[in-house]
Amino acid sequence: MKLVHQINVAFALALVLVLSVTAVVIHYVLLDHFIQTQKEDLKTMGSQMVASIQLNKSELYPIEELKPALTAMATSSTADVEAVFTDTSGNTIHILAPNQISTVNINSAISVSTPSTLQSISSGTDKRYITDINVTPKGTLTLYTPVSKVKAIEQALLGRLLIVFCTAGAFMLLFSLYITKKLIHPLMKLRSELKKVKDRHFSEVHLIKAGGEIGAVAQSVYDMAGELNRFNHVQKQFFQNASHELKTPLMSISGYAEGIKDGIFEGEQVQKGLDIIMSESGRLKRLVTEMTLLAKLDSEEDVFQTTDVCLKELLTETVERMNPIVVKRGLTLHISYDDQELLLIHADKDKLLQALLNVISNATRYANHHIYIHAITNQGRIELTISDDGAGISEDLLPYLFHRFVKGKDGESGLGLAISRAIVERCGGCITAENRRESGAIITLGLPIAAST
């Protein structure tokens, strides 16, 4: 059974159960209320009739004294009321309803044998009647009315209430069907979009318009599909670029090796060929090493060993390693820190050192005269900026600068900045790039400060 049908059936059963319980409760509440009201009416009527008998000191037969009281109470009673009067001699007189009292005459009223029904009513033991017993000096007055007539009134009112409840229940059921359809319909669409994700048709996934939590889930699915589509595209591009980057040095190595073997190259050309083979072999080795490192950073957890690293010591070691290249290219490296001398970062020292070497090495290829390294603390993070006075980064290249195999004009493998981004992100930080207003590029590394012990 579909989810929408399950919800509708469950709601319908719950609605029927609630209405049934409500009807039963209302039935007993109304019945009890009407019975109590009728008892109060009988008690009031009986008190007035007893007062009339006690105030009348004549020797009239009691029925003539009861007639005015019965007539006065006829319009106030919620059901037909009858009476049984038993005098002190044990004679019982059955008095009909007030609208028939005029047929009773004192001269024609004689003592009659009371049936067993009247005896049970006058004693209050017959549960089919509501009774009120009053004792007077001239005898016992018992007022009674059938419970069935009270039940008829209660059932008539209950029937009207049930019609109202059923109508309201029908409207509630129709409303629940509308709400259920409104909630389930986006879920059905979302299921079809998830099926596209399952079938790897990421570009065909559409955003489902919905509100609340369903809308948030739909947005997450859409974003996930977009990210998977981008990753799928990057993965394909990676293999294409990797095959191209690997093919170039392999072709050089293979060509010179075959030329030397076949005797095509002689004398100095052989040495030159061997140098190219060594150079391309080294380039191929670096490329494979960088690709392997990227794969490990993406998939392996134990490749990253974090400790508390002193930023000043890390930058000092970085400058020492980069100093030969900086001097060779006639550049000047400037380092400045925030007021705090001791800045600690929780990271893998060797990996972060490699990330800094990649960024600064990239800066040395484009700087004209100066490279600036500045470290500050900002909102609980360390911001390390590396800038140069070169021509800057192409606006077309800037959004993809940290992607794999994205190379600038004088770039090498196109993996250095991608490795730097992977390392910084594994440290819990972020890396961004932009152009300076004056000239040149600026790369910012945001790293979390190590927790103080």
C-alpha cells in the first residue's frame, strides 16, 4: 500500500474512533444531565404540592388539593409527570397527567386496589421510572415519569449532534486528503529525482518546490546532485588530463630511448638525449607522487597526523627551503606577524609545510621583485596571506585555480595548488585566491588556532 493511502486510512480510522468515543461519552453525559434535571423538576413539583396539602386544613380529599399544583407545574416539566398518592389508611389513588386531572371527581374517587406496578413505582424500586417521594401528614405522594421519555429527548438531541459531528468529520477527512496529497506529492517527485541520482543521471535532477522540512530535503538532494555532477565531470577531466600529462614525458622518454638504441643520435646528442630522459623521468616521478598524494588525502585518514605546530617555526623552515629559488630569481621575501609571537596551529606539520612550499613556489614564478607573507589572528583563526607583485591571476582562471590539472602560463603539473587546498581543508581550514588592487595575486590560508591546554 502506498504511503498516501496508509496515511489516509490511518487518519480515517482515528477519526472514526474519536467520533465513536465522543458519541458514547456525550450520550451518557446528556442522559445523566436530563435525568438529574428531571429529578430536580420532580423534587420542586413535589415540594410545592406537599406545601399545598399542608396549608389546606380542610377535610377535602387530597386529590382536590393536588390538582392546582399539578396544573401549575404542567408547563415546566421536561416530560410527562404522573403521581401516586397513598393516604394514611393505605388507600392508593393513581392520578393521571395534569392535562387529564379535570376528569377526576372527589365524589367519584374511591379507594381501589393498587396494581403491583403502582406499588413498585410508589416504593421507588422500578428502575424504568424517575421518582420523587414526599411524606405528608395525610399520606405519601410519589411523583414519577418514565425514563424512556427522557431517553427519547436525549436521543433526539444526540442524533442532531451526531449529524453535526459526522458533517465536521467529513470535512476534516476531505481536508486531510488535501493536506496529505499536498505533503506526499512532493515526496513522490523527490523519489523520482533520487532515482535519477541512483542511475547517475546527475545533470537531469531538478529542484522540487516544497516548504518546510521537505523543501529542505529537496534542496539538499538538488545540491548533492549538483556536487556529484561536478565531481563526475572533474573525475572525467582528471583522467583525461592525467593521461595527457603522463603521455607527454613517456613519449619523450620513449622517443629518445629508441633513437639512442637505433643509433640515430651520436656524440653530444646521445648525452643530450640521456639528460632529457632523466629530466622527463623525474617529472614523471613527481607527477605520479603528487597524484598518489592527492588520492591519499581524499580517501585515507591515517595519512594525516595532526599535532600542535608553531607557525613561526613553520614559516622559518619554509623560507629556508625556498631561499635558493628566491635568490636565483632575484626576489625578496618579506615576513611579518601579528603582535602575538607564539601562534600555534593544529595540523600535520609535514603536509602543511608542503602546502606552503607549493603556494610560495607558485608565487616565485609570477612575482616581479617581492613576495609578502603576513600572519594575523582573526576571530579565533589564523589568516596567512601570501602575495606577490606580479601580473596577477587571469579572471577566467581564478574560479578554477585550485582544481586539479589547472595550470597558469608558466605552470608545471597543475597539481600543486590542488594539493595545497586538500591539505588545508584536512586541517579544518580554507584557502582562497584573489588579485591585489595594485598588482599581483594574493592567496589566503585560514587555519584554526590550536586549543590551549
